[in-house]
Amino acid sequence: MTQIERHHTGTRMSKIVKHGDTIYLCGQVGTAGASIAQQTQDCLDKIDALLAEAGSDKSRMLQCTIWLSDMANFTAMNEVWDAWVPEGAAPARACGEAKLARPELLVEMIVVAAA
């Protein structure tokens, strides 16, 4: 049976879950109240750090689900995203609009990656 590893586990969630060679990250958000560009960069910085801790990196991303509080921020979010994703290593991705946990949050990203 494949082992499951959980890191930074609390009552509600783990920030990282590893199952076999697959890494699952909890949703990452940016600094509440900051611009969409800054919140996007904050998310990506957190993703970089968590993937490194799990023994992976952004070039090994398999999937990313992105939630925006308002699709009007799609272009500005993509400008930051496009500069961050390694050429030729874009993951499968979905982006939709959703009410996030707090009104000051503009973006949340959920990543699955290979170890």
C-alpha cells in the first residue's frame, strides 16, 4: 500500500499531502487587500516554497485550479502567471470565479505536482 505523508497538518487541512509520487497542495492565497498582481505573486511564491519542501518544483506541476473572486482580474492574474510558468511546462489548468473565504482575497490556487 502506498504511504501517505502529510506536512503542516492542522485540524482542518494539511498544506502538503504526498501520495506515492504525487504532491497535493492546499489552496494558496496572497496578502489580503493587495492588488491582484501582488496576490497572484504571493500565491506563486508560496507554491514554489511548498513544492521545494516536498521535493519538487513548478516544472513538475501536473494541474492547477485557480479561483478568482472576479473574472475581471483574469488578464492581470495571467500576466503574473505567464511570467512564472516555465516555458514548455505549463500544467493542465482551470480558472473560474468563486466567492473566496474573505472579500479581500482576489485569487486562490490549488496545485497537484509530481515528486
